[in-house]
Amino acid sequence: MSNNEKLLIKARLLSRYEKMFNCPICGNSMKVEQSVSLVCEKQHCYDISKQGYVNMLFHTTKTKYDRALFESRNIISRSGFFDPMLEGISNRILQAQGADRGGELKILDAGCGEGSHLMEVVSQLEERQSSHKVLGVGVDIAKEGIVMASKAGADQVWCVADLAHSPFADRQFDFIMNILSPSNYAEFRRLLADDGMVIKVIPGDDYLQELRKMFYSQTSKESYSNDHTMELFSRHYERIDSERIQYRVVLDSKRMNHLINMTPLSWGASPETCEQTMGDEMEVTVDFTVLYGWN
């Protein structure tokens, strides 16, 4: 398929959902014009890239999340590392929807990275129920991640955007996922539909504890607590629930290298320590706390 054909397919998808968008600069509604751009009423224009994503940032950003990190994260994700956590999320979404409710689900992944989490959840939902069409929408400030996501997920909507100035109209999403990524609770409240749910995944106290001990032995970073994040979450939602998902994974030397490349835990460690850890098979602890909140 040529790039022009891919662009046309993505433009048609965006045209179906153009009412979902608001201009991040002026807040006005938007339309797809000439199958190449999203344009608002005040003529702020955002081109649809040849890969099919839309860059809706209006300022430059610096981020440590580069192509190499996202490539490593994608490899780790495809190995099944996150599968129990993602299955838990899919189960909760199906439970929240119920068997008799039809229509379309719109799921926003806020801080989607290279899109693997969103694509897996959408795939699971589509496989396990037939009464809902599922639209996945991924947003991240890191362009490299969105480029990768748009190449792999043709049926989803992908945007480079700042969560503080998200390019969507009010009450557009039935579910908002926020997985191991910073939150913007004011925006979540604005974007979430009535009776919608925010699903936030944070590290549990034992998440990758083996790496913490290697990287930060005898320092304050060797231990971790998510109490502050949980308390902040509880302040923003009237109804909350939580679930702990914990398991262990054995990674061979290649996957260990990719795990170290993808995790921000390695950013504060010395290059020598990272190099010493790479190249060895290791069993690591995967520990997530999944928070569910309703407005």
C-alpha cells in the first residue's frame, strides 16, 4: 500500500471522528480538509502525516523518550511482559460496560508511547465481545513513540500532543487509560464521558525491585512507595477502586538489555552499573497497582 493510500484511509477515519477534536490553540471545533489536514474554524492547521498521525503540538518539547527506548519497550511488550496487567484492564472495562450495552467505546491512552498497550487492550476487547465497536485514541508528547504507533495501528487515532492542551472536545471518552505516565486530572475530568472511568497504572512497591537494588543500593532510591500517588488519585474521584497485579518474569539476556533501555529506573544509574547488569538472564518482579476512578 502506497503512502498516499495510507493517508487517504487515515483521513477517512479522522473525518468520521472530526467532532471529537478541538483545536489545542483556540479551542474551536475542527474538520478534515482535502484529506490532508485537520483545520479549525480560525484556520489553525495540523497536517496528517504520511504515517497517519497528527502532530498537534504548538511548542517544542524535550524528552528523554527517544526511538531506541520505544523500540525496546515494544520488544518487551510483545514478549508478554505486560500481558497480565493489560488483561486485568480489559476485564474491568468489559465488566463496567455490561453485556447488554451496545454502541461504540472510545478509549483514550494518555501517554501511550509506541501504542502497544492500547492496541493490545483494543484487540482483547474486540475478541471477547461483539456488541461494541472500539476506537482507540493514543496521545503522547514524544513524537518518536507516535510514529511507531501509527505504523503498527492503522485502525486507531494517534496524536502528538501535550496532555495539558489536549486536542479533544469535552466528554469524548468512555475510558481513559494512563499507564506508567504522568496524569492531568483536570483534563481527564473534562474529557471523560458521564459514567466514564479513568484507569491509572502505577508501579507497585516491589516493581523491578531487583533493578532498584542493583542501581541504587544503599541509597534512598532503593525502596519505593506509591502512597503519595494513590492519595492524590483519591482526592480527584468520588468513587475509586484499586487492584494489585503482581507476578515474576524470567528475561533472557537480550530482553534484559531491552528492559534496562526502556525503564526510567536506569536514568539515574551509572553507565557502569547498567553495563554490569546487561547481558545476564534474570528473574524480575512485576508489580502494578491499577487505580479505577469515576467522576
